[in-house]
Amino acid sequence: MKIKINVATDIVVKPIIAEAIIETGTLLNISQAHINSTKGEITADVPEDDFGKFKDALTSRGAEVSVLDKPILRDEDECVECGACISVCPVKVFTFGEDWSVNLDEENCIQCGTCIEMCPHSALTLEH
Ligand code: SF4
Ligand code: SF4
């Protein structure tokens, strides 16, 4: 399952993710990490069975953890199925269907944000 981990600046320098992995034995796969002077934001995949204990290990160290049910959201009223998002997505979230409609497999999204900038109709947003 895909999760988002948010950490404030005062704890961003601490190895809390490494500690949580060691404590819980969770296999974490980090797909995106953005860290600046005000916050750290990490998108990752974690086995569903390990989520509860991994979340507890992180929140007890001051992080916020949320589940990304739909990492990328599409406004169906705005989308004109131009296909621009298909070519830029690095993990093939978008594909053309047999009828040339644009299909969406949102679970694969790593929230890189590239498609959002490319969409000419501003039909895409990231779940936060
Ligand atoms: S780029 Fe935007 S308008 Fe074009 S298919 Fe993708 S979501 Fe739809
Ligand atoms: S945010 Fe990145 S990974 Fe997610 S659908 Fe858009 S291009 Fe693909």
C-alpha cells in the first residue's frame, strides 16, 4: 500500500525512518522524497500487514503518516483524453484503451507531479 510520511524540520535530520524499519522489520520502498528547509515529505510503499506497526513506530517519533488511496486524482469533467500524460509518466499510470480513451491505474503513481504540469486542462491533482 502507498503511504505518505510527513516530517517537520526539527526531526527531518533524525534517522526516524531507519529506526522504524529496524524496529518493525518493515520492507519499505521509497519512491519519492522531497526535503526542504520547512518540511520533509516522503512517498513509499509498505506491505499492508506491516502498516499499523510501522505507522505507530513513525508517529511515536513525531512523523505524520497517511494512506494514499488514490495518489493521483483526475477530474473527469476537465480531462479531454489528449494523452499528454501518457508519455510523461515514468511508471505508466496512464494508458490508451482500445477505444483511445485514457485509462488510469492510480495505484502505481509515485506522486512525481510531472503529469500535472503537462496536463493542458489542469485535470490532475495529487492526493495529500
Ligand atoms: S493530459 Fe490531462 S487532459 Fe490530457 S489525457 Fe491526461 S488528464 Fe486528460
Ligand atoms: S504524478 Fe508522476 S507517477 Fe503519478 S501519474 Fe503523474 S507522472 Fe505518473
